[in-house]
Amino acid sequence: MMLNPVRETAATTGAMVQAVHALRKALGTN
């Protein structure tokens, strides 16, 4: 989707942030 690269970049960044938080949570609880 080249129509709205800003939105796509924001979605990708959000997914990366969620993954980082999930990893930190898993490492912290275990």
C-alpha cells in the first residue's frame, strides 16, 4: 500500500513495540 506510507509505517512501528513489550514481559515474569 503506497497510498498511505505514514499509516503503514505507524502500524509497523506499533507492531514492533508490541513485540518488544511482549518479550520484556515474558523475560520479566519468567
